[in-house]
Amino acid sequence: MSNETLLNQLRIDRDAPKKRPQRRRRRPWALIIGAAAAALAVIGALVWYLVAQPDRTAVRAATAAAVSSAGAPQGAPLLDASGYVVAQREATVSAKIPGKVLAVLIQEGQRVAAGQVIARLDDSNARAAEAQAAAQVAQAEANVRLAQAALANAQVKFDRYGGLKGKGVVADQAIDDARTTLDNARADLGVQRSAVAVASAGLNVARRNLDDTIVRAPFAGVVTATAAQPGEIVAPVAGGGFTRTGICTIVDMDSLEVDVDVAESFINRVRQGMPAVVRLNAYPDWAIPAELLAVIPTADRSKATVAVRVALKVKDPRIVPEMGARVTFLSPAPAGAPAGGPEGGVSVPDEAVKTGDDGQSVVFVIGDGRRVERRAVRLGPHEGANQIVIAGLRPGETVAISDKTLNDGDKVRVIKGDAQGD
């Protein structure tokens, strides 16, 4: 090889195009693999949370919030029972005699006084009977006057004959006849006076029948229903056809009370005179003070319950018959307890408080390890949708809320953030 050839090989060609270094190409499947791995990690965590804890009950949670002691009750709840508002004085008013209704003077919802006229019946027949009885009385009194005149005449005749006795002017037989006539006149006067008494009694009956065509309220109350209308026939006893047996129904609102059924197994917890609180289904936030009036001394074998009467200590127009009610029987106030009740208390949602099989109010407190502890509590009044707990629960503790039945020691998982119980 020549020297020129070697020199040409060692010469740098500056005019040749420069070669750029090739960049490393990214592979799109690497990004896909990374995203899939992240998704699998999230799914795995979710599966572990749901599958690895199959024995945990889903619950919501609420934190007990401290409240003041104002208005706390003095007695602890012992037993809850449901019943209805009833009236001890309620009457379906009817006429004492059959008759056609002439006028109805009341309407539903109207308050009436005792003795107030509420309806009138057709009294034409009763007035005719009264007039007839009055005429009979007048005739009997006229007969009495005739008998009195006859008696006076017989008395004069007898006295005249008696003065001539022994003078040979009047025979003894005539004197005896005069005495007999006098006695008969006296007897006839007695009969006529008795006839007057009978006729007067008949007049009183006719007047009573006339008065019975006016129907009056037997006691003060409120008309809750009307049954008869003008033109209809009413009677105290159903006679078939279109005969009505009542004109209206009157309820004495001052006699309202609550009747509840208490299970036989719990009847030993209640006694006459014990305090209670009544809450109407229509006004659940209204706590009505009450008192156990009487325990009916018989049981219902079909329901295994005993009827209990509860007297309301408040009279209010919002309370009406047949309303649903819930009664909470309270224990007597402890000796030396302050008038305002025990100090302190906490507020939790109503749904956090449950009633155990023994009738005791309980809550389930969420503790360490997400296990619940069954806790018996003493309840106070309601505050809106919350329940005041005056014993058994401390401020800051968390209670479980669940529609499912919880037991002491159950594992739970909170599906919603804690809610403040205020």
C-alpha cells in the first residue's frame, strides 16, 4: 500500500454529515403494567378490608356530647309500654222515647255544657196527650166539687133529723137513712179526690213525655260525632229499618287518660301512684307528666298482658281520644335528690338508645379493637332528635348506631364518620 493511500485513510473528512446518537425508545407496555399494578394494589386492599373482616357489623358512630343538668328527671326509666288515649266519660246520646227528629242543634267539634239542648223531636203527639191529661184532671176536680156539695147536703139533713130525734116527729128509720147518705157522700168525696190524684199523675207523665222530646247533653264535653239528622226516626233501642239509636257522641275531655298493656313478666315493676312520662305519637318531643292510676286486676290470656290506666297531669286541646301514646314508667325520686335532678348528662341520637329484653335502656359503646360494649343507661328528657343520658355514659365516648341487633363484644366497622350527638 502506498504512503498516499495511508495518508488518505488518516485524513479527517470535515465535510461529511454528522451522525446523531440514537435515542432509547420508550415501550408503552411498561406504563400499562405500572397502572395495572397500582389498580391491583387498591383492589387487593379493598378485598382484604371486606373479606378479611367478615364478622364485623357495619355501624355508624356518634360521640356523646356533654349537656347541662337542667330539666333532668328525678326518676329513672323502669319500663316502656304503648297504648292509646281514651276517655272515661264518653256517651252516645239518644232520646228516651221514639220519635222523629225535628232539629239538631249541635255539630261535630262543638263544646257543649251540661243540660244544653242538643236536639228536639216532633212533640205534636206529646202535646195532645198532655192536653188530654189536663182535661181529665179538670174533670176529676169538678167531680170533687160535686161530691163536696153532696156531702154538705147530707150533713145538713142528718143534723136536722138528729135535732128532731126523740120528739116523735122523725122516725128512727129516716134518721138511719140520713146517716147512711152522709157516710156515702163522704166516701164518694174520697173517691173523687183519688181520681184527681190519678189524673194529676197522668198529667205529670204526659208532661214528662213532652219534655223527653227535648234531648239534652248529660255532661259537659265536646261533640265528636253526629248520627241523626232532621226527619229521621230515633229510638233508645234499635227497631230495624232506618231507625237511629243515637243522635251524637259527647266526650268529656277532662277525663282523658292513657290505657296501655304491660307484659305479665313486667307487671311486678309497676304499682299504683308511680310517676310516668307520656309521649304522643303525634308529638314525640312533648313529654307529658303522668301517674299510674290503676292496674286492672285481670290478664288477657291471648296476649299475656295486663291493662294499666295512666292519668295525665296536663289538660291540653292537642290531646284527643284514640291517639297513640308511649308511656315510660319512672322509679320514685331518690331521697335527698335535688329538684333539678342529677348533675350533668350527655346527649346522643335517639337511634343509639335501644331497649333490652328486660326493658332496660342500653347503648353500645365502641371501644378498643372496634368491639362494642353493652352499657345500661338512665335516660332523661328528649331534646329534638336526641336523647339525654343522665347515667351510664361519659362525654366523649363513641356509641354505635345500627339497624341490626348488636350484642356485647361484637366486632364492628364504622361506615360513616363520627357524628356529634348534639
